[in-house]
Amino acid sequence: MFMTTKTLVLASGQCSWRGCIFCGYSKTEPAPVNMARQCADLDRLFVEGGFDELKIFCSGSFLDDRQFTPEFRRRLARKCMDKHVPLTVESRPEFVTAEALGDFEGVEFTVAIGLETSDPALLRKLNKGFTPDDFARAADLLHSKGFRVRTYLLVNPPFCTDVSGSIHDSVAFARKYSDSIVVINTLPHGKTPLLDMWLAGEWSPLTKKEFFDVVADMDGVEKDAETFRFIPTFPREYRRVIRGATEENLTHPHYVVWQDWLQRFYEPPKWARVALFLPCSAKKPYSKSKTHSLVWSVVKRFRGVHRIVVSNPGVIPIEFDDHYPFNAYEWDEREETPEIRKRYVEMNAERVKKYLQAHAYERVLCFLKYSETYEAVKRACDELGIPLRNALSKETYERFKDEGNPLFREEALEELGNALREILG
Ligand code: SF4
């Protein structure tokens, strides 16, 4: 029999602990507790109906009086009991008390607890603020009242030196106390110490494949590889315009984690058949620049062309051109030294190579002046044995290179159109 589950995300107050180093939810501004409104919403929800199971998420603890008043909890419990609706909420163990549970007598009630790991030392490093014994006590109390326990565990938390051993030990421990277990891939989230660790190269997330490899042999356990749409995101206070033709503007940690994400997590669009490598532009986002507008006027006539910019932040698929930091850096060619040009080629050859190793395209094309960016893309393709065609011919480049940007020339754009026509018909 299928259950219709209603999931409510209730913004109310703020987690009382707020200390777990991987948690971004608790760092947001506390939502005011408005009990009258919550009660009215609750009444409406049960009048509308259409569900036979209810789950409540609240970025903290539903059983914490600072987030939800006992009156509200009792009102909810009564409604769930009257309508025979099973209820699942989340809570830290210290709020799982006989008094709080007394309100849910007669309800098919489950409390989900984020244990994360059964290793007390690791739990301390994660600054979880409770021990596995605290979890066990809460679980025993819940069971003694006839309620159920759902346990969340993290795969690959920071400071974990044996990812597989640690999660297997944790699952074995949690099985003794849980009615259901969810193993969750640890991902960097919001403004957290975990994000700082990723930026400092001290920790990195597992890909979906790596995650499923680790948990492959676990039966009777729910597996959650991506709890939110994971993409490198930097809180406002982290962002800045990165300026200058410098080593920092090649290897800034914000670029490094993006390149890591593009190589290990990103999936190019399904329609992308041809990788078309393009130069960056002083104007950001790139797609608003003259070069990219002209290129788009040609490319839009064909299906399957994926535009990919190569610049000092690395490889940038065009769909990210208005994402930080790709829309917030400046690299002045007049500041370039022979040494920094050499580093630019080295860095980008490596990044293009890793990108192409991770993502297979039918053909690789570029539309680039015969300069450092072309040299980097060419080197990457040569090392991979991938034929590279520059849609801008050497002849056209030589002919116009002293008269402004040769990529703006009608002849060059015609060559781009011809190259795409030959490949895509
Ligand atoms: S993981 Fe849970 S307990 Fe820890 S800070 Fe976040 S909301 Fe609070």
C-alpha cells in the first residue's frame, strides 16, 4: 500500500546548539516563532488533508521548547492521533525527555536523530555536542514509550581517516537502537567550517559513485547521496573581486574547488556533442561581451554545441558564467610576465585535460587566437590524443591579428560556422 507523505519544512526559531561544523542550516537568521500562525497553518493543513503520513523538518529540534511550544506540539499530536497520521520529527537527544514524549502518547511517532557517527572522538571533532551514549539513552527512552527511532549517519565526515570502516562501525552501532537508518553523503553547505576545510584542501566530498561504492554492501539502510543540489556556493562575506595577473588569480581556492566540482560532480548537458572552447572576456558575464555575442550569433544555428570558456579561473561551462567567482575577477594582460604566462598555460592545460577526461564529447573544437589559451587547450588535447580543431584558421588570425581582435572579423565567424556545419551538418 502506498502512503502519501506530506513533508513540512517549518522555519521556527533556531537550533539551540548551532555548533556542528558541517551544518549550514543552523547558521541562518532565526525565524521568529509565531505560534498563532503555526497553529492556523496546522489547522488548514489537516482540513485540506490528502496525506496519510506527516514529516516535519525544522533545522533544529522539534522537541526543543525554544523552537516549538508544547501547546503547538500537543495540538499537532491530537490531530495526528484523531486522523491516524504517523508523524516523524527531528530532534537532538537532550530534548527527548519523558515529559516531551508524554504529549505524543497514542501517536504513531518517530523521532529522527542525527547521530552522524558512533565514534565518540570523531563526534567531538564534529562538535556535535553529545555522545553516542546520549543518543542511546534517547533511543531507549523512545522505544520504552513505543515510539520509533530514525538515525542519520554521515559518510565521509571531516577528520574521518577510514571512511568505509567508520560508516560500517556506525551502522552496526545504530542498528542496535534504530528502526530505520539513513546514510548521508557529507557535502559542504553554507557558511560552515566544513566549507573552509574544503577551501583549504583539508577535506573533499565524495562523488555519488564514491559514496555508493562505500555503502554498496549495506542492506536495510536508506542511502542519500545528495541531500541538496550541490554546487560550489560562497556566502556573501566570502566573495571578493580577485584582481591582477598573479599566481593567486590562477590558484585561488574559490577556483580550485570549482574545478574540483566541474571535474568530479558536474554533468554536461545531455545535448552537448561538441565542446567548443572559447576565450574569456573583460566584460562579465562573458555572454554579455562582444566576443561571446558574436560567437552565439553563429553557434545558435546549430544543435549540440557546448560553449566552454577557458580563463585564469580554469574551465567554465558557459551556463556558469554568471556564477561567483567567474563573474567577479579581473586579469589585466598588460600585467602579465613571461613567468605568469607559462603558469597560465600549465594550469589550464591540466584543468582542460582533467575536464576532458571526466566528460566525453564527440568532437573538440576551439575558437581561439593562437595565444596562451590555445596553447593550453592544444597541450591538453595532445596529451589525451584528442584531435583539436581551431575554427579560427592560422591564415585568418595572421591576416587580422594587428587590426584588433581577429575573432570579431566576419571571415573568422564564417570559419566558425563552416567548422560547425562540417561537424554537425
Ligand atoms: S546538525 Fe542539527 S544539531 Fe547540529 S547544528 Fe545543525 S541543526 Fe543543530
